[in-house]
Amino acid sequence: MTRPGSATVAPPRQLTARGLATRARIVDAAADLMYVKGVNATTLDDVRAASSTSKSQLYQHFADKDELVRAVVARRAGQILEREQGYLQRLRSFRGLERWRDALVQRNALQNGAYGCALGSMASELSDQDDEARQTLAEAFAEWTGLIAAGLRRMQDAGSLSDTADPDKLAVGLMAALQGGYLLAETQHDITPMETALDMALDHIRSFLTK
Amino acid sequence: MTRPGSATVAPPRQLTARGLATRARIVDAAADLMYVKGVNATTLDDVRAASSTSKSQLYQHFADKDELVRAVVARRAGQILEREQGYLQRLRSFRGLERWRDALVQRNALQNGAYGCALGSMASELSDQDDEARQTLAEAFAEWTGLIAAGLRRMQDAGSLSDTADPDKLAVGLMAALQGGYLLAETQHDITPMETALDMALDHIRSFLTK
DNA sequence: CTCTGCGTGGACCTTATAGTCCAATTTAGC
DNA sequence: GCTAAATTGGACTATAAGGTCCACGCAGAG
């Protein structure tokens, strides 16, 4: 850190391909562990073991655990948004919304509701502990909700959704139903409440269909 | 623990009023700390300091931290259900549902959404770590949802809610909207999404009103 | 081929935290 | 009051976890 000659402080010193690969391996392993065990309950030793790295490599890439956590948050946000973009960017019909719902429910059914939403569980655990993580998560939720709202707007443009509907509010409501559904499913170890919650939100949106 | 003559193992040895008061002080302090800092981030030393007790007293009343956590979960569940009973047991009209919504939103606005729902945040943190806590939380959610469903049924009996409405499903959907709203509000430090989510759920229920 | 510096392994240190123990004190029945 | 049990205070231990350090390895530029 006090080595002169290199960059001034400790900004992203230039990484080789190998370094980048190690870093990715660490973040991936940490993301998996933190999803299953929770952020706090995941130790750096867990991460080290799961990623087949050593302590020095962790601290080569991250100043401390908080920074690793933030990298995990960013990574998860990126992953989920990319996945959701795949589902939502072509959304143009209510049927598409139903398919989206089915995909989420099915994915969650694989683990019987356990662990909840990767974004939601981190949001709950970190929002009041790490403001930077909180902001990243808030932005991720906003983008995710935005994808839904955009889809609803396309439905309006296509004439299938009434102009009296407010896509932004409907999207927020749908996202809340999704997150609440995840939480209840996680607690009950049963995805039924998640289905019920999403169905109710979709029923409500259905009431705005024009045909 | 190996003291002969008293009860066989270590069942709730008989407590005096003083002991009971100490125990309550510990659980209360722990509940507050865990709500604000999270369960994992709350140390027994924090609890000890906040409750003005000593280590031996903690271990007098709880075998280990997990047991304290379970006591906190049970306590919170009891508190919230008691509070919600006050609001919901006389619920007979849609207006009453709106008042209930307003009360929850207002309470959450006091802290700008921070910390979320006391039950929800514990559910998220504990569901995949402590199965006993998870079950208690699941039952608490079920009871809470049941209070809402019972209110909706009274509305049906009074003729203001259509018989085609399914009170149980609507209650689950409303609870999910509430919990999802809490989570989004906590993440954004802004209660707007909570309001939006609850409004959407209420709008949907409104569509089943008969007059 | 060899020199430079990023990249790596893992021992080591420090602190914080869960959990133990026992002597001293208070309480409650007799 | 007296005695036994309940209660309390706080020092003490063990360990797990975060974080530091340094010697060595390796890969690419000259």
C-alpha cells in the first residue's frame, strides 16, 4: 500500500487476465455462499475455501469484507437484471406477463422457496447496515421495476392495456407482491403464498385490459 | 446443570418475580437491538449492556444465543399480533381497511422506512438458519393473515364484500403487498413504494365491493 | 534469457464474541 | 432472624473471524 512508484493510493491497479479471473472466482463463490447462508454468516474463510484462493488474494482485490459484499451486490444486481431483461424486454402482452410469473415461480419452486430473492434477502440484511450497498440495491429494484413498467407501456401502445392504468404504480405494486411473495414462501417453505400474491397482482392488472 | 435434587435436567427452573423481570428486560433489549442492527450483528455484549445485566444472567435464562433469538421472535410475534388484533378484530368495512393501511404507513414513516417490518426482517434473516424460529414466524404470519381474512369475511357477512371474493387469498395477497412494500421502502428509505403497494392491493379488494 | 512487478500461498497477529465459572448477594419461606 | 435457593456480578477462557505480512512463483516486456 505504501509502495512508491506505482499509483498514488490504491485505485484499481491494473489487473492481468489471471488476476481478473481470480477476482471473478472470489465474487462468484461469495455470492453463492451469501445467498444461501446470508451475508453476515458467510466468513471470509468460507469464501476462501469455496473459491480455492488464499487470504492474500481476497485482500488483493478487496480492501475489506464490506468491499467484497458490495462487489457481490453489484454482481447479483447485474445477473438478475440481465436475466429479467431477457424475459421482460420483449414483453408486449398479458400472456407474456403470465409467462414471466410462471418462470419466477418455477425457479423458486426448485428450492421450495428457500433463500428467497437474491436481491431481496440482501436488501433486507444490508439496507440498514451499509448505505452504499443499499443504494445499489435500490437502483437495481428501480431498474427491475422499470423493465416491468416499460412492458406495461408497450401493452398500452399496443392497445391491450387501458390508458387509465398507471404503468409505474402497477409495476411497483407487482414488484412488492413479488418480494412479499418471496418472503412468505421462504418463511413457510412453500411457494403457494408467492403464487397467490403474484396472481392477485396480475388479476389487478388484468382489470385494466381492454379486451 | 448437574445439581441433583432439583428437577431432572434443566427445565424452566422456578423463577421468582425478580428473575422474571430480568428475563423480560433481556428479551426486550435484545428485541430492540436485533430490530435495528439485525440478529446476527447484535452481540450478547450489546444485549448485556442495553439490559443492564451480566453474562451469567443471560446464560441463566437462555442456554445460548439461539435460544435468546427464539425468545425474541416469540416476543415480537406476540407484540405484533396483539397490536394487529386491536386494529383488525373489529374490522367490518373497507374504510376500516384503509384506516389500518394508514396506521401502518404512518408508523413506518416515522423512521422513514428504516428497519422494515419487525417480523419480516427476522423472517428474512432467520428462515434459512433456524428452523424453529422459521416455524414460529410462519405461524405468526399465518395468524396475522388470518386476522385480515376474518375481517374480510365479516365484510362479506355484512354484505359489503362480494361472495365471489376469496378472503383467504385476498388476505395473503395483502400481506405480501405489505411485506414487499416494507422491503422496498426500507431499501429506498422512502415509504412511497409501500403506499403504492398497499394501495394496489386495496384497489383490488375494492373491486369486490358490492356498493 | 532475465528482470520487473503483479499474483499467490499460507503462516501469523489481533480482536471480538460466545460461552464458563464461582464467589458474593438478595429473596422468600419458616 | 435463619437458611436454602435463587439471583447476580464480572473475571476468565476458548475460539472463530477479520485482517496483516512476507517470501516465492510466474508471465510478459526488453
